[in-house]
Amino acid sequence: MAVLRLGFPVIGVTDLDRAVAFWTAALPLSASEEWASPTWRNLVTADGVVDLSRAPSGG
């Protein structure tokens, strides 16, 4: 049976490189260069994708 996924989690971060380093060390994720930009990075696992988006600080 095929599963259709219409959405994926996006985490807003202020330091994209540091967030990529943290999440790839903490969880079984790897950074993908597909769609990579100075404000966006895909983290992939066998089960799906988590995306990081650079966001302004909340303070």
C-alpha cells in the first residue's frame, strides 16, 4: 500500500549551520544538498524529511 505524505515538519532556527550539526548528531538524520540554500536545509532519514528554515530571532 502506498502512503501519500502532504506535509513535513519545518523547524525555524537562527543559526542554520549549527542546527544542522546539532540535529544530525542527535538523531539519525543526514543533511541533503537537494534544495539547500543559505536559508533552508533538508535533513533526511529512511522514514522521511525534517526541514530547517532560518528564521529571525524571537527576541
